[in-house]
Amino acid sequence: MLILRVLLIAFNVALITYMVYRLMQVYRSYSSNKGWILAIGIFLLLLPTTILMGFIKVSAIYVLVYPVAIGLFLFFIKDEA
């Protein structure tokens, strides 16, 4: 179980690092949708901190929808920069 937790944390760190990297590429580009992409990306990055601070309660829907939202976001911005 400990190995599974370590792998999950490592995967999350890699995913967030990649997401920040892609947001920086979009920030430097001349895309017409740059504002929307940056706003949605920052919102997705800040959402887990709102749960840790207690603004949003953890639910099964969040656990299922959040990874899909991150994946779709990265898929949709892959050609932006």
C-alpha cells in the first residue's frame, strides 16, 4: 500500500509539473485563446487547495471528474503552443 501511495504522489507531481510547463508555453505564445486557457488552467491547479482549506467538500464526483478534467484540458491545449 505504501508503494502505491508513493507512485500516486509521484504521478501527481509529474502531472502538475507538466501542466505548469504547458501553461508557460501557452503564456509565451500568441494564441487568441490564451486568456481562457490560462484562467482554466490556474483554476484547475488551485482547486485541490480549496479542498485542503475546506471551501469544497471532497466527494466521489470530484474524485471521478477532476482527473478527467485535467486530462481533457491537457488534450485540448496540446496544439496551442
